Amino acid sequence: MSAFVIVDIKVRNPAEYSRYIELITPSVAHYNGRYLVRGGKPQTLDGDWVSERIVIMEYPSREQAQAWLTDPALVDIHNMRRDNSYQCDMLLCDGVN
């Protein structure tokens, strides 16, 4: 069953975040993931959710998504995301079964 990683991020340092994107992109494909949404223009339709950047990735399974996030070789790259954002929330959700 597919799994989805959903990221809501407020970027603090756009130049360094651009470098993060360059470095993290190949790792998503390495774990058989793909980007479905990357940035976009989030618009709140209902409720109080305010976002400036949304990223949605699809992986073949929860295990592959979690392996991507916990790969020791990617620790420094994931930390770049954290270090260059005011806020970064990430969710893992199962697809339709």
C-alpha cells in the first residue's frame, strides 16, 4: 500500500533551503518515492491552517518512507531542512487500501 509523506514548512533561509532541495531530491527517488506536490500555492479552504509551502511525496510503502527519513547517510541533509526553517511539520499517512 502506498504511503504519503506530507510536509508543511515555513522557510527561514531560502538560499540554504534551495541547496537542501538539490541534495534531498535524489534521495527521494533512491527510496522509490516521487513528489506529488512541491511548493505550490497553498490556499486555506476551511479552518485556520496557514501554510507557505507544502510538499507531498508518495512512497510504495510506509517502510520505504521511514527508511528515507531515518537513513544515517541523510541525517545532515534532513538537518539542513530543520536548520533553515522556522517551522517544519511532517506526517506519514497510508494511502487508500
